Amino acid sequence: MRIRIQRTGGFAGVQRSAEVDTAGLADAAEWHGLADTVLREGGGDGRAVPDGFSYEITIDDRTIHCCDPDLTDTQRTLITRVLKEGA
């Protein structure tokens, strides 16, 4: 499974992206559980707050959009992990 996060917005408007390929990862089942939950939850209404971040989450061939401060706990966890551990 490939999980890609693209973050835009914020005070400086800097774009950041990262991707994780779960193939061969020891904790792949945990990644898959997070990803499946995020896909079930779906995206938000797409309205970002001024200077807030907007996210595009792509899991294999499915993409959802969400924005701060309306992220679910699962979305926030997945975004944080991918941006921290992804390349």
C-alpha cells in the first residue's frame, strides 16, 4: 500500500509532501488499519481556516481532502506519521 500526503497552506504557504510504501514494513498492519479508517471517515468539507493547513491524502488510487482544524484523530495520526517517516 502506498500512502501519500500533500500538505499546503499555513502561514508561509509552503507545500510539503511525503510518501510511505508499506510493503515489507514490520508494522504494515498498523499502517493499513489507519489508512482503512481514514478512507472510511472520508474527507471534510474542504473549508480551511486562514493560515491553516489543507491536506490531500492518497491511499493507493483513492484520494480524500481535509483541513485543519477539522481533522479526525485518525487523519491527524496518519498525516503525522507519513510526514515524519515518509520520503
